[in-house]
Amino acid sequence: MKLLQNVGVILLALIFSADLFSQEINSKPPHLCGTPPDRDERLIYYQQNLGNYRFLTDDTLFIPLKIHILGKNDGTGYVSRTLVEESFCNLNEVFLHTGIQFFIKGDFNYIDNTDWYSHDSFSAGERMILSNNVPDALNSYFVDNAAGACGYYNTFVDGVVVANFCLDGIDQIWTHEIGHQFTLPHTFYGWEATIYNPDEPTPEQIMLFGQWVEVEKMDGSNCREAADGFCDTAPDYLSYPWICTADNPLGIFLTDPLGNMERVDGSNIMSYAFGPCRNSFSEEQTQAMRMNILLDRPDIVDPSIKFGPVESEVTIIHPAENEIVQYDEAYLKWESVPNATYYQVQLTSLPFFSNLLVDEVVRDTFLQLPQLVLENQHMVRIKPLSEFQPCNNFSNRRAFIASELSNTDLFPGIDFQMKIVNPTSLNRGVEIELKGLEESDLDNVELRLSDINGRMISQLNSQQYSGNKVHFETGGLSAGIYLITLITESGGMISERVILQ
Ligand SMILES: [Zn+2]
């Protein structure tokens, strides 16, 4: 019986969507949502239990979100990563007042499949979601054509799909679809197949997919039974996109079945207002979403996972401002920023950040720089980030000069040598010999094994070696060129290349 009902809903949804979008042929696709209208049984339960003390805590729930980026078969057409990250940060900003916050689970999942990238039908989208959803997370897909809509949520396979062209920084389509994912209907629920006409009397009930839905009255007398079932979302009859501005969320006058009139309010995310006024959920919607997470999606909540805000200021330890550094052995070292889990590092030899020599994301607080331009000033800047906050400002820039330095410049007072003892041994590890350093000097040095791009593989501190021989394990590495770098307490550094075969 459940299956038959589902099939019925799917068929109706398809008819509905075909009807909904036929008016937009040959024009830019509409800023519409393709989620089939539904008042979920779970939502009815939540609405009967609003105010239950268990869901009234102020604890922030951190929810993992898996992001899937669709491209064509040839690997082209992906939406810009930056745009997705900015939209993600906007999502968290809108959800902030609900105590629900998202973090990005793992890397973006890039999928090359032209049929899914541009799908006309919900069934193709459903196959995409079924094949790629990861468990213990909410899943969102970014495509070129989302079955003709700006976005939709597929309740049967639990996936949100967003059309790339709708990620424009104004539209809240992603936020809106995640609202659906947490069981929220439109504020105008019931009107999805009916265009409101202010010149005609408003009926007590309207027909939606063969079922009568009560029209919500202005006096709140039927708010729990009518429309979306929320008593703190104002009556809304507008199932077509309409424009609102940041300082005015109000639209046309609506007349309810009793003849009372109010202006429609577009500030709710689940309305069809299009514009910056649409930016919040109501208290009851918030409670329903939290109940959906805590009662019906316990797998996506891990109370031990917490994130905090990431500041943009970074303390760069090396190089110092205007320091002269060895052009082919320069490195960058900075203090870790609280709550940051990775950093974007940019390096240029120009007076502005263009034609970058480095534009890299690192999880470390150290980066070996590539060969610099001799006798040139360089500038570096760092952006601290996290899975929770993939948007931030860059730190203040740090300028330094690349030059050819002698060893004495690098290590004043120390006649220092680092010798690779067994340069070709992949399976026995690498042994290096340090000459010219007293054992006491080793107390405050760091030794790092990095790949040729400066990505650190392993690090030894002074507790891990004695004497003047140091051993690096190389098991698990592939053959290639690596760097061994020694950094002294005073910031001096020397690197040696080692070829592992
Ligand atoms: Zn919608």
C-alpha cells in the first residue's frame, strides 16, 4: 500500500512538474523549486509535539554535508568551487539562528556523467542520488539541469539537487531545499497547483493532487490544520516567484476566506519570494527541523563534533618582514590558528596577488616554497579555513626578498652540514648524518621529510633522535625525489634532495 502511494505521488509529481515548468519554455529556467508538495507524516507528529522540552536545548547541532559536483563525461562543466563554498557559508549564516550548522564531509565528490549532469527527469536524478549518496550525512548535488527546476529535494532517496545557475548569491535555493529535506513544506502549501487570484473570493479549501487542503486564515484559527501546519508562518497563497527586497519583505495583499486582508510576507525561506528578504525560518519550523534531526536522523548527529569560528589573522613566524631569504630554499612557517584545519597559501613575486607562484591548500603550518625569483621582492598571504568555515579573509601580507645566500648567512656561527648516508634506499629508510651541530643544538631543531612540492610526509623532533645520525622511515612511499629539511630554532633552514628508488 505504501509503495502504491509512493508511485502515485511520483506520477502526480511528474505531472505537476511538467505543468509547472511548461510555461517557461524558451526562457531562462525559473527560480522555482521542483520538490513535490507533501505534508510528511513525520512533520505532523513534530507539529503535535512542538514545545517538547527535549528539543528546546540551545545546543548547536553540527551536521555533515556531502557535496557532489556533477560534470560532463569529459570532466568539464563543474560549478566553481568558490561559488559552492560561498553558498555553503551563506547556508550556515541563514541556519545560524536555528542552532543547526553544517560542515563539509570529506572532499568534494566530482562525478563525470553527462546524463546526470543535465537531467530532464526526476528518475535520472534519483539514479544519480541512489548511486552516490554517502551514509551518515546529508547529500547535496550540483548539476547543470535539475529536472528543469532551480533545485529539488527527492524524499524517496533523500538527496538535494541544485542547478548551478541558481547559485548566484541572492537566491536561497540550497537553503530552501534543505528545509524540505528536514520535512518543511512551502509556506503556501496547498497552492502549488493553483495560482492565487486577488480578484476572486478565496475558498475555504483548495485541491492539491486530488486532496483538499485547508486555506489558512489570517486570524490563526485554523493554522495547525491548514497549509504548512505552522502557526508562526503567516498565511501565504503565492505559489509563483515574486521579488522582495532586503528592507521590504512584504508583497501584495492577500484576502483570506473570511475576507480579512494582509500583505504576504516573503521573509520565510520556505516561501517563493525571490530576493534578499528571504532569509529566515520560524521558531516552529526550527523546532520541527531539530526534531527531524534528533528523532529521525540520529546517524547524522555526533555530539562530540564541534566547530568554532576561524579568525583571519595569522602570525607568520618565517620569513620575517623584509627578510632576505635563500631563493631556492625558502619556506613559510606560521602559528596555527584556533579552529582552522587547513590553510590556503598564495605567493607572488609581483606587487599584487596575480600570476601566483603558489596557490595551494595545506593542512600543515609549514610550506616549502618553490624556487623564487632572484633579487625580487615576494609576498605571501594565508587564509585559515575549516570544513565548517570554508570562507574567510586572507591574513595581512608578508613581504620578503629572494637572494643567493652563503651557508654562513643561513647559519651564522655554525659550520653546518647535513649528509644523506643512504640516498637510494626505499625499503631501509633514509639515514642522514648531521655534522657541525653539537648534540645540544639538536634540542631545538625540526627535521622534515617532504615531497618535492614541499608537502610534509613526516616530521621528527629532538626527542626522537640522539647522536648525529637520524633515521626517516620510507616504507609506504613511492620512488621519487624527496626533500629533507632541517630548521633551527633561529629560523635557519637547509634542505637536501634525496632520490628514493
Ligand atoms: Zn520548495
